[in-house]
Amino acid sequence: MKKEKDIKKYVKDRYGKIASEGSSCCPSSCCTPDIIKQEKSFGYSEQEIENLPEDAVMGLGCGNPTALAELKEGETVMDLGSGGGIDVFLAAQKVGEKGKVIGVDMTPEMIQRARENARKGNYNNVEFRLGEIENLPAANDSVDVIISNCVINLSQDKLAVYKEIYRILKPEGRILISDLVTEGELPEEIRKSFAAWAECIAGALEKKEYLDTIKKAGFRDITVVAEQPFNEQGMDIRLIGKILSIQVKAYK
């Protein structure tokens, strides 16, 4: 469908521009304090942020999946929609030298930025791959843990995404996904807005439908391990109280 392709192109162009300009809100470092404050509200500690390459902290997520994923040394982790690499680098510190973390992003500019951040931070156990989350660049049964931070809602086919996640996870593998869901109907003009798609709002599913989608893909023991209202500065007043940030754990 033409509109589906148009939405994906809009989202890709927007995040490519963010990667090139340097932050989610402006092209210079003037937004850094606001971004750090935002990241802390998502569950990142000040110590975690301080120990990362500066250009990896972009204020684009809605949670901290590495905080709840219980990552272990030696595990292979994949981060879907890895952006500048914030969650990849945090995961890399937890899995250690014997582990590996793979970031996947559909935006070449983000991949370039993340690879440069890895070089600056001397991260030798990470890799960044260009690819789309509906068609992941990884072999079957090859990953222990999959994390993602406010990215799956950007896809128009979330069931396809979760089937791909299931495919590449090892038996007994697990996911810890931070994402946005809705409680209540969103205005139709927001659902149709390209800008709202890129802001992770228009594509958000109702909470029950989102969890049912994970179940349909084959996952078991699906649990919402954290949940809070998502209210960004400047958010449309009609959305207040209707958007939730959730973190979901499940097993293959």
C-alpha cells in the first residue's frame, strides 16, 4: 500500500535527520541537559548515562530495557532499532567480553553514528547491522535475548516483527521490550498523521491487542514488568492519560 511505504519513508527520513543533526530536539548540544533529564525519567541512572559515549544519548526511547532484562555474562543480545547505541552499550557492559550485542537499525545515518560511538568508546563486543525489524538480519535460533526501546510501535506489522523475533531467538530465549500502548481511542487525525507515526504515537496499539500480538507470535509467560503514563512536554492534550509506556518480558 502506498501509504504504508510513505509512512516508513517519513519515519526513516526523520530519524536519519536526527542522527545527522545530533539530537532529538535540536542540531547542537544545547538540548543535552533536557535529554539527560528525559533519559533519567525513562529509568536510566546518571551513572549509566555518564559512562556512555555522549552521542549515544539521544532521548528517543520510552524506557530502559537493559535494567529489567537480567542480562548475563556471555549472552548474545540484539537491540531492535538501536539508534545511537545507548542500549547496545549498556548491554555490552553486562554481557562482558565473552558476550556480544548486535544493534539493528533501518537508518544508515544511525548505523554510522552508532559505529562511530562504538569506536570512541572502545566497545569490542558490539556490532551494528543495517536492517528492518520485520526482516531481521540474523540466523534462526541465534540470539539469547532481544531488547527494544520504543521502536516496534513504529512498525505497521507488529505481528511480523514478533514472528521474526521468535525466529531468531534460541529455545528458551527471552525478550524485554519497552514500548508505547494506548488505553482508549486516539483521535482519527492523529492515527493518520505521519508526524504522529514518527513520534511513536499513531502506531501504538491498545494494550491488550499488543500483548495478544506477542502471544500470537508464539511467546509464553508474557508479563508486563513495568508500566507508567507517558506524557511528553507539548503532547496533544487529547492524548494525556491515553498513552502508556510498558516493559514486557516473554519467553520462546
